[in-house]
Amino acid sequence: MRMPIILTSVIVLMVLVISCANHQNVPPWERSCESIAKNEHLGNTLTNAFGRESKILKLSNIREVTRSETKIQCRARGRMSIGDDLDLIFTLAKDPDGGWWHNIKTE
């Protein structure tokens, strides 16, 4: 009985590692706004100026604003855990050291 549980855990772990590895092999400038939104921002928590936190539960109306080899900027409508729907702008940008950084803000 214990062996199937361990085997299932190992298979799940392998699938997670493979999916993460595949995701990292896609150059950022080839990723879609939908991919960035769902893989990087869905489920994240935003904090407003007063310290109130709200989790992103759903992203819709995802669209690309600008794209270059060093920056992708997208817009989406976010359904938040506090019940609000917010217009969001998220960016994936390359810094001078070659690393890629994510940023998300409300409009």
C-alpha cells in the first residue's frame, strides 16, 4: 500500500521538474502574454498602499501592449480575492546583467 503512494509522489515530482525545465527553456521574448500571466502572476498577492492584500484569482482579457527583445508589456483584467476586478499591467523586462524581472501594477 505504501509503495503506490511513494511511486505517485515521485511521478508528480518528475512532472513538476520537467514542466519547470521546459518553461525555463523558452526564451522570454518568445513567450505569450497568456503564458506569462498564468505562469507568473495568477495566484500572486498584491498589496495596496494601505497594506491590504488581495490574491489574483483569475486573469481575463489578456493582451500584449509592447514587445521587444528586452521587454514584454501586457494588460489584463484581474479578479481579486477581495471581490474587485482590476486592470493590471504586467511587464517582463531584461536588466543590464541579463536577468529577467517580472513587475505587475494596477492601472
